[in-house]
Amino acid sequence: MAITPITPIASIEKTIKLNPIAQEAPKTAGANHSFAGMLKEMLDAVNAADAAAKTDSFNLAMGFTDIQDLHNIEINAIKADLALRTVTSVRNRVLEAYAEIMRITV
């Protein structure tokens, strides 16, 4: 088995700059600079990950999935769990910050 050499960072940056999809991503991602926009994107990602995990679980239960796809089902379930934990963590931090702001006397 041959060992592949590590790609220099400069060539990766050059590849990203030449990729038209990578050039469009910052334009669309920069559209929501607000905190509410960021939270909405996070919730959409959580919903998508949860839907994928539920679909995979349903397909497995119904027998539509091969045994070889079990690792993909597990990966999607873990992604959904991590996404939900991340959003819950952000929510808790926001509530803590709000409570602290309310304790400030003016």
C-alpha cells in the first residue's frame, strides 16, 4: 500500500479559489449576518439531520436498507444528536446571557 504525500496548503487554497461553488458559498452565507439568521440556519440544519436520521431508521425497520448501510445510519443518527446538543447548548448560553443582562442595574 502506497502512502500518499500531504498536499501543500497553497495548492488547496488555489483549488478552492478556482471552484465556482466555493466562490458562491460566502455570498449566500453572508446574507444572514444577524444572530436570528444564524439561529434559523442552525435550526434548519438540526431539522434536516433529524429528518435524515428518522428516514434511515424507518427504512431500516421496514427492511428497505442493506446491512452494509448500517454505519451510514449510525453516522446520521450521531449527526442529528450532535446538532441537537449544539443548538441546546447555544440556547442555554443565550438564556444565561439574557438573565445576566436583566440583572444589570442601570
